[in-house]
Amino acid sequence: MRMLIAEDSATSRLFLRRAVEELGHQCVVAEDGEQAWSTFRGGGFDVVISDWLMPGMNGDELCRRIRADQGSAYTYFVMLTSLEDKEHVLRGMEAGVDDYLTKPLDPNDLKARLIAASRVTALHRQIVAQQRELNNEIAMAADIQRGLLPAAPPRVPGADLSGWCEPAANVGGDYYDLLLHDDSSLTLLIADVAGHSIGSALLMAMARSVLRREAEHGAEPAQILDATNRAMYGDLVSAGLFITIFCARYAPADGVLLYANAGHNPPMLLRAGGEIDELDADGAAVGFLPDVSFEQRADVIAPGDALLLYTDGVVEAPDEGGEQFGEQRLASAARSARGRTGAAAFLQDVLAMVDQHTGGAAPHDDVTLVALRRDDAGGVA
């Protein structure tokens, strides 16, 4: 191991260096705390052995700085002192000291401390390596999950579409989809698995396969949710999770929207005149019950109307005092943004208002939004 010795006494410093080197370790010495701190910042030390009382900077302050400065590598800190009272021991432990050596130095005590240091630093290196490998796998999973979202919204006659998904962690439980069919109709999906863990992401990937399969076979929204609940119920119960889903089928020719809801936040249909209709329908979240009767309803998206789908990470976003953004603020944000040209700009304005509410803090939950705006002119937006 490579060690740094901080000792203001020349005699003690020489004796300690010889003892360390006789045990087969590399050694660098410093004459006081300030010099030791400057040397430590050059990096590469496994162990620091420091005197407690030194001019300029005492050993406990040196330890505090090392603990505050360290990145992934852990440095084992041994305090060398003649102060054996409990108050000083506690003060040193609070600063981050791992072990103590008392003066006069006993070589056998030194050897025992360095054996412990070797084990601790080796274990820490192993943990860091495992954490790095895990982080790489999570990053790969995040890339895969991002690839499951639409790369770009499809071109739908007379409509403009946009979607946004930001996980709270590297991977999350939110999902949206925009599926264009041969008859030019569009299936819109937004879903949220409880939690934002790797398990949530895995279950969402499974649900995506079922949802897409049913939608591509021409099933209506209520049928899609029923099939998904039947397919996913057992796995969700085993995992102790559930999924909320809103599913709709949009016909661009006449603007008719068929929809069903599995316990999800009701989307907002912002009318051209500024009124907002909530699109809700009866139906439990997927994974709550083995058999669910999903209600299917219909509405019309008229020229100039905008449909906004969202997950609870939007309305539950807290400010510094813990107050949530809420449905009323979201409705106000949607009204303020409705004059913007294009669905993408509309969503960005809404997100900016959420960000303003939270003070730019990282999201506590996954945030997903989908917008569909019907063009006034009736042509391709």
C-alpha cells in the first residue's frame, strides 16, 4: 500500500517511516498538516497516518478535509496520538478517523492496523468496481428504454403531435406511444408503473409489448386495456406493482376520439375557446383486479382543440415548500401555452411552467406529457 505520514516530530517521523517500509509499504512523509493536505491532493494514497497535534492544521482537521475531498477511492485514516481520553476518541471518529495508534509506537500495533487497512481498502475497491459495473448496466438499460419510446411523432393528417418523457432516475416506469395505423387512425397511449425503479422499467417494457400487439391487431381502447390486464395481472401482483394507462384511438377524418382509462390521470381536452374537458372513464389500474370492466367513451377533437395527456409526475411536482403543481396549475399552464404554434412548443411551455414551480429541481417522479393539436385549417399541421 502507498501511505502518507504526517508528523511534526522529526524523530517520530523517521521511526514511523522505517517501521512502515519494513512492513513492505511505500511511504511519503509530511512535516505538518498543511503539507500533508497539499501532498494528499496529489492522489494515490491508500492510508494516512497522522499525528493529532501539529502546527497549522491538526490531524482531525486533516481527516475532515480528506473525507470531504475523496472521490471513489477510500483512504484509511489512522490517528497517531498520546491523547487517549474518550472525548478525543469521539472527536476523531466524528471527523472520519478509522483507527488509532498510541505513542510510543508499538510496531506490532502498527502491523495490525495496516492489516485492517489493507482489508478495508481492498473491499472498498471491490465495491467501487461492482458499482461501476452496475452503473454501466443501468446506463445500458436507460438507453434501451429510451429506444422503446417513439423516435419521432408520426404524421397524421390535420394533427400535430409531440411527446416528452423524463425519468426521475436513469430508468423509470413511464411510457407513451403513438401508433399510426393503415387507415390513418392513431392509437395514443400513456402509462405509469408505480415507482421508478429497474423493476418498474422491466414491467413497463412487458406492458408495451402487450399494448402494441393489441393496438396493431385493431382492438379498441377498452379491449386493449382488458387484454393488458389479463396478460399482466399475475406478474404485477407478484411484483406488488400496478400500472395506470390511458388509451385512445383518434380518427383524423372527423376528429372522433374513442378512449378508455385504467386508473390514469384524466387527460385534458383544451377547447379552442379556452374551456377544458377532462376525459375520464371508469376502470381500475392494471394489476389491481383479475377482471375489470373498462368503460369506453367518445369525444370529438374539433379544429383548434388540443389534447394533453400526462402522468402524475407532472401534477405532483413539488415546490421548495412541498406544494404540488396540481391540476389547476396544469390547466392554467395549458391555457397559457395554447397560443403557441405546434405541439412541441406547447409542451415545452407547459414544462417550463412546471420547472418554474419546482425551482429547477430534479424531478421526484417520472414526468411524461403527450400533446395532440388539431389543425384549424384541416390540413397537415
